[in-house]
Amino acid sequence: GDPSWGFIRSQAHTVHYDVALFPPGHGVPAGRLAGITAPTLVLDGGASPGWFHSAALAVAEAVPGAESVTIDGEDHGVLARPEHLLPELTRFFAA
């Protein structure tokens, strides 16, 4: 199967945090996100489902000054391939 599946499974214990922050059916909490003042980079993968990209864009639009970047050819499992994240993270944190 997909080599990133093992990594995703290892993160299963964090799903309850996702649900607490983004309850099903409630969309992006734009009001809460609007209070973020730290520089923010919102990443998504070009191979992720369309709904994931839409959610990432909604988060980026809700956070003042946030930057949104899509990593071509990657999906949500990109965290298991840090070498694909490194260029964007290096650029963002160097700014």
C-alpha cells in the first residue's frame, strides 16, 4: 500500500484534537482564526482530495496575512516525507 499510511496511522491518537477544533458540520472557525497574529503558512498537497484543498484555503483566508502553498504531487501524508516540506519551510522561516 501507500508508504505514508503507517505514518498517518501513527497520528491517529491526535484525531480527537482535530474534531475538538473543527467539529463536523461546523466548517472553519473563521472568527477564532482571525485572532491569529503570528506569521502563518498553510500547506496542502496537490494530490489531496479537493475538499482538503478547499479547507486549507479557507483557513488561509481566515488568518490575517496567512500564506497558502500547495505542494505539487503530495497528499496529506507529506509529513512522512519531510524532504518534500523542507524547501517551503526553509523559505517561510527565512523570511
